[in-house]
Amino acid sequence: MRADDLILISVDDHIAEPANMFDAHVPSRHRELAPRVVTDDNGTQQWWYGNVKGRDLGLNAVAGKPREMYNVDASRYDEMRPGCFDVHERIRDMNAGGQLAGLNFPNFTGFSGQVLNMGPDTAINEVMIRAYNDWHIAEWCGAYPGRFIPCGILPLFDVEKAAAEVHRLAAKGCHAVTFSENPAALNMPSIHSGYWDPLFAACVETETVLCCHLGSSSRSMNTSVDSPPGVAMSLSSAGTILTLMDLLWATFWERFPTLKFSLTEGDIGWIPYFLWRAEHVNDRHGGWIDHDFSKTGGPTQIFRDHILVCFIKETVGPELMHHFELGNVCWESDYPHSDGTWPHAPEELLVTLQGFTDEQINAISHENAMRHYGFDPFAHRARERCTVGALRAEAGDVDVVTRVGRESGERDLEAWREIIARTAAQSR
């Protein structure tokens, strides 16, 4: 297959939310409590929800920059390309990268909406979560039908309200919600507690996927607070290993036989080993751990039946694809994050999938995402206009080099050390 003939749908992109996003969606009586962007004494811009600090822009908004201009600390909107926060410019960037559509996760709220769940008044939290979702569906996804897979955030502080929001979102055509990779790390009940059953039931009823994004437990993997930054960055997928193990040994599958989870941004090359390890543990220790797989088929079968995975660019996972259910493997762009491959994703994907048939490439590049998320872009755009070549032909004037920002330096290393120290303190 030629790069120009690919059709690309990413199951993981992100929004650096625009500062005015809540203006039209928060009732006037609550508007003074809405999250806001504050410019600090250093000139950086940061989201705040009351006294709760939002997640930094930094490495989450570096698309188009050379690596020498990657910054860790909170940045500014005028130090990133407009496609990070402006939906019209995002479409131009998607066209320039040959990408038809994408599922967009939140940024300042935390990847599972943690910040909006942390306010002291749960009633206000729910107002802000609904406002975020309404903006996301109406203004972001709604601006260009067929170009975005909507993804909602949930009021995780109350499982019944979370289930109700799943139903409300499904009525708007949204069949993906972001859920924590480890709710116990957020001081919420674990997935083994039975607490989340109403949410799981709502997802089954509405055919909604629960997306567990890397980092959605507000924890990062690291060995020590003084380890070099490369340690934690290289260990990033370790958080997803924990999520996979929780899911393989969960006991709710018999109650929810069609429930689907997605492991997002954790790569896939490591998965076959841990599937083998889970099978090995069940074989060797099944006598005393007393785990009943008789109706679910064991760890590997649970993985094949219930868990979606995705990758950006790697060499190991595709070489081990025979260990996967191909229909559950998707591609992700991760725009505008630092691991993303924009604007060269089509060429990178073909290198990654060298030796795969056209049918297999189509499944991974777009067909699996369409099926699992109930998404049909061809209802809005003729298929021949959805290819990499056709989209890039519409974006000849897009400069794919980001020409704003600053060079990285000691300021970024200091910001990294502060993040690691804060995360370590929260984990104690």
C-alpha cells in the first residue's frame, strides 16, 4: 500500500483546551466558579479550577517543534501552534498530516477528568463536567462532523451520576468515555470492589468504550525522585501494565460479557509477555489463588474479548501481532504530544506495518476504530476524499514547522524535578 492510499483514524489525540471553552456552557449563576486560565508572574499560562491546578501544557503541546524546543513547564498559547487549541486549525493540521479523524482526550482536566472531579462541591463539579462534555461534542466535534470521535469525561465521584452521564452522552452520539487507569490511586474504589457495576452496565447498554489513558491515575512510573528524566519517560508504559493486570484478573466479566476497555498510549510490544505471565501464574498458582476462569476462558481470552489496544510507532508490537486479536488493535497519532508522529504519520505507519497485507493495514489504520466507537466518517465525506493523498492536497498552504516557543533548558529540568517530587509526595 502507498502512503497516499491510507485512511487514518487515530484513537488518541489531545486538546489543549481554549481559554473560552466554558463561556457558552456554564449557567450564568455558576460562571464565576468555572475553570479559568491564569497568567502567572513568569508569563506562563495555566488552567485553574478554584484552588486545583490544571495539568501543564508543556510537553502536551509541542507538535511541529524540533526536540530542542520541547518544554516541560506550563507554556503559553502563543508558544504553540494554533492547531493545539483551535479546531479550525486542528483540521488543517490533520489534513496536512493525512489524518481523517481522531478521538481527542482532554488535557488540563487530567486524562480522566481528575481536576474537574477534585473541586470541593460535587454539585458544581458535575456542572463543569457536563459543560466540558457539551463544549467537546457541540463546538469541537460538532464543528466538523465526521472528523472527530467524541470522548466524554465522567463525574467519577458518584458512580450513579457517572452512569447517567454515559447515557446522556450516548444520546448525543458519544460512545467513548475516559476512565482512570487505576481509580484506587485517585482514592476511589478499585475496579475489583463492585462499586463500578452501574457504570459498567451503562457502558454495556450504550455500547460505550471505557478508555484508560496512560497517566489517568495522576501517577507516573519512576524509580526515585533523583533519577534522570529519561528513566520515568522510558517507564511510561509501565502504568498500563498495571491496568492490564487489573483487567485480566477482574471478576466482573461474567456480569458484563460485552464490556470493552481501551488501553491508550501504553504501546503494545510488552503485552504478549504479560499475557504469558498471567497464564503461567494461573497454571502454577491456580490451586491457592482460587480465581475462576471457567466462564471467561482465562487471561488471554479476556484480553482478546474485551481489551482494545493502540500504538503510535514501535517495532516490537507488530512483530508479535500473532499474539493479538487484530480486530482490537488501533493506530494513534497522539497529536500534539511529544510522542506523536505528526505530520509524518502515514510514512511512519507503513514502516511499522511493513509486511502486513492491505486488509490488515486498513483494519489497524481505521476500520477497527470505526467499528468499536460506532463512528462512520464516510456518512459525511466521500471515501475517496478521506485518503492521505486527498487530505494533504487540501492543505498545501499549511506550514508544518512550529515557529514559536523557546529553546529547552534548565528551566525545563527544574519543572520536571518539581513534577516528580509532587507526584512522589502524593503517592505516599
